[in-house]
Amino acid sequence: MSELLPVLRDMICEADAGRPSALCVVVQTSGSTPRRPGAAMLLRADLTALGTVGGGYVEADVKRRASEVLQQRGTAVLDFSLDRDLGRGDGPICGGRMSVGVTTVTPDADLEPYRRAVESLQRRERAWFPIVVEQKGKRLEYRVHLEVPPTLLIAGAGHVGQAVARLAGALDFHVVVIDDRADCAARERFGSDVKLIVDDIGSALRSYPIDSACFVVIVTRGHQHDYQALDAVVRSPAHYVGMIASKRKAQMIFGRLAASGVPPELIDRVHSPIGLPIGAATVPELAVSIVAELVQARRRDTPKLVEGPTQSTTDG
């Protein structure tokens, strides 16, 4: 799930246990920065932390200044210029600027917006929560959106499919593996976090509710299964469709699709050969190249995760 999820869960647990904490969220950036808006860290009352807003001197500064905010049970916006420490030799030299909103969450705070956000994200629904801070005498509100992990449909439960599933799961994709072989699409091979569908691959893909947030990777055991899988998804609104194949094999399958009436613009969007060209030779290397391309496609169109600031309706 979103990297914000464990931060919010821990924050709620701290408040329920009667302990205050400071929620620190990157709310604005410009230029080159170690994290983008939406990155978050929780500073507990014992000054231990969960999550990260960038690491290094920036994060150390955030912890130091957020601890003061926490002691005062207040809020703040912390501004950082990431070239100011150039003379220290090993300080940040990114050259950008970032602002971190800090708000104290006390045991008597209204936790419902955070609880609703956690519950929605667990249902794989879009969610957001507010962070209200004092700045220059005004109460300002930012709206922080939680990223719903995209669905990755893997057609084929062989060695490559297994390696891709393992790596993509670690990178916060919701992984679904489809194969018609029960011994391959087996729980002991994929673990508890992967959804497994044992069915005809083409039929299962056609019946799956593919939307624009879905990624499809086709790594079946043969040309005919690859063709059936691609034919099932090439007309779908999937964000990404990729198929493992040599250039010759890809052109053969593309030719069959064209002959069946698939428009060329739909065929052109298929990534095949699949993966970034890193010279991969082993199964783990192939998985790295494939998942790297998935991440590239995902982050190319990452939505804005922080909106604001606007003047808080609780102002006054």
C-alpha cells in the first residue's frame, strides 16, 4: 500500500494510546529535492520516527525542529534550501527547495479524517486527509492524497512471472497472476500478497475489470498463449501493456492482430520486446528490466499528491 499508510496507522495508534506525535509531510518542492510532495514521516513523543522526508541533514533538521513543534503542541511550515550546506562537504547540494508541514496530533484530536483515509485505502479506494498548519498568522490547509497502488496483471506464472511478481509487489503494485496451470499459480510460489487466478488466460483477462490504472505484463509459456493474452487486452484502457518476445516474435503476433482488425494505434502502444534495455540475461535481471519499465510508465503520469494551501475553514 501507499507508504503513507503505515505512518497514518502508527499515528492513530499513538493517539489512541494517549501519546502525542508530530506528522511531517512534504507539502511543496521546487527544483531538485530528495522527496516529492506527499512524502511523510511521523515523529513520536520519544523522538523515534517512522517514514522519511528525505534522509540526511534535511531529515535530521526536520526531526530537530519538529520535536520543538511537538513539545509546544503546535504546527509549523519548515522551509529548506538544499544548497545552503554545500560548504559542509557532505551536506545536501540538490539545489532545490522544499517545505515540510508539521502538525501535532494529540490524543484528543479529531482522528476521523485519518481513520477514513486508512479505511478507504485498505479498500483500494482513493483517499485523502487534511494537514492544517499555522503560517504567518494564518491557518492554512493542505489536502494530502494517498496513492492507491496500481494493479499489475501478470499473464503467466512461470519463472519470469514469479520474479516480476516478487519485485513488483515490493514496489507497491497490487499483483494479480493469471495462469491455467494450478501447479504454477500456486500459493507457495507467490506468497500471500499476490492474488492468483487459475483459469484460461485469455478468458480471465477478458473478464477482468481492466481500467486506466491497470498494468499488464504478458509472460506466458508460448506464442499462442501470448497472442491470446494480448488479443484479450490490446483494446482495453490499460495504462501499460507489455509482452515478452523477440522482435521477430512480436512482429508475428502484431501481424496477426492487425489482420484480425486491431487498429495500428493500439498495437503501437504495446511494449514488446518488454523491459528497459539493460542487457538482461538471467530471470532476475529480466524481472528488473520489466519492473523498471513499469515504474517508468507509472511515474511518468504520477498525479499531484498535495493540493493547497487554502485558508482553513476552522480559521478565526
